[in-house]
Amino acid sequence: MSDRATVSDRAERSGVPAAPATRTAAVIPAAGRGVRLGPGVPKALRALGGTPMLVRAVRAMTASRAVSLVVVVAPPDGEAEVRSLLDEFPLAGDRTEVVVVPGGATRQESVGLGLKALPDDVGIVLVHDAARPLVPVDTVDSVVAAVRAGHPAVVPALPLADTVKRVAPRDGADATAPETVTGTPERALLRAVQTPQGFDRRTLDAAHAEFGKAVGEGATDDAGMVERLGVPVVVVPGHEEAFKVTRPLDLVLAEAVIARRRANDGF
Ligand code: C5P
């Protein structure tokens, strides 16, 4: 992991001052079961390279000098487990405050519960999936810098490698039948969106107040709710290491990234 001086130098180079006028907090929704990863403990509590995914996600946020508070949204029945995990893997020498609150049935509800736990002096909020434990600090800092530059909603994103097709809803049809393609969006205009997504706090609060009532699975990202408010959302470059650990193959990739970092850090 980068040492403090390196992080600080990088933060200053990217225009993120060490002592902001209003505080920046990160909300980490970590209440999902992660069923696509297979059976076992909740996804965020699984270890990667010996350290739980959630601990890595928290460290990824505290690595940014801009972030002074992290709110972890735990599975509703897993609050105590998350607290003891964070005690077991402390954020060595870090001055960032970390609090744990219970989550909800959907990601959207979990983020809403995290926002309610923020103190009044927080002006900028990052929302970061626990399932993206390897996001580099430079990506976090560039999201914060864009919000500080006046953009109310900022998402890190990458161009797509695959062509994307739209398909017709099945509407009760045979789930094994081939699907009908209804369109091919122009790939050059598509972006795969990552986290942390950064927001002016009042804008995100307004989006959750307006659209926070989760329907079905709820919103898959927070910027989508802000778009529905009619507020502009901008994209900054994401990073390939900010991928979401969703399927078993992603665990293999994450272990490989960690091994490469260890080799590069000289461990
Ligand atoms: O399921 P998915 O991978 O999209 O979840 C993204 C993030 O939202 C994960 O970090 C997961 O823990 C979190 N989540 C949550 N509460 C839920 C469902 C998902 O905090 N009820």
C-alpha cells in the first residue's frame, strides 16, 4: 500500500487540498449477499489476498487525504460482524473516522441509510461499492477534484470493450429460448460506470428524497437517480483495477492484481 507521503503528493498534484472547507465522506454499501459469487459469507466479508474485501474498500477510501469519514453500511444482521472485522484489520495510523450502520433490502436503501448517518458538516459524498476493493487512490482523488471544481455529480467510467445489444423483454416466454435483439447502441458513446461516484451532498440527498423509495431491485447506481432529478452528471476516467468483484472469475483477477501490487511494492 502507498505510504502517506506518496498519497499526499499525489493528492496535491491532482488538485485535492489536504484541508478542505467542507468535509468529504464516503458511504460504502456492503449489505449485499453477493449471490452471483456463489454460496458462503456475504460478499463484502470474503477475503482477497488474506484481507476482507470490505476492509480493502475502506482502505481505498481512507487512502485519499480528501476523505475524513467513512460510513460502512453493513448487512442488517451483520453489523457486529462488520465492526469486529474492522477492529481486526485496523487502518494503521489513519486519522479517518469509520462508522458502521445497518443496511436495507436494496443497494438504494442501503445508500439512503448511509446518507442519513452523515453529520451536517459533510459537503461532498462519495458512494463506493464494497465490491470494488481495488480502486486506486488517483481515481478517488480525481472524482473528488471534479466535484470540488463545481460538478454536482461525477462518475468514473471506461469505454466498453464489448459491443452491447438491447433485447426484447421475455414477458413470460420460455427462459431458454433465444432472445430477440431490438437494437445496437453506438459503442463509442457508451461507458461502463464504476465507483466511487462523487456528489455535492445536497444533490444526492435530494435525489434520495425524491426517488429513494426502492422499487424492485432499486437503482443500480446513484448517478442514475441524480439524472432523474435533471441535474447534469459528468464522467471522469475510471481505472481497470476498479472492476466490480461479481463472479467467481473476478476473484481470480482480484488475487492477480493484489499479487502484482505486492511484487511492485517489493514485498
Ligand atoms: O449486487 P451488486 O454487486 O450490484 O451490489 C453493489 C454494492 O451494493 C455491493 O457493495 C453490495 O454489498 C451493496 N448492496 C447493499 N445493500 C443491498 C444490496 C447491495 O449495500 N441490499
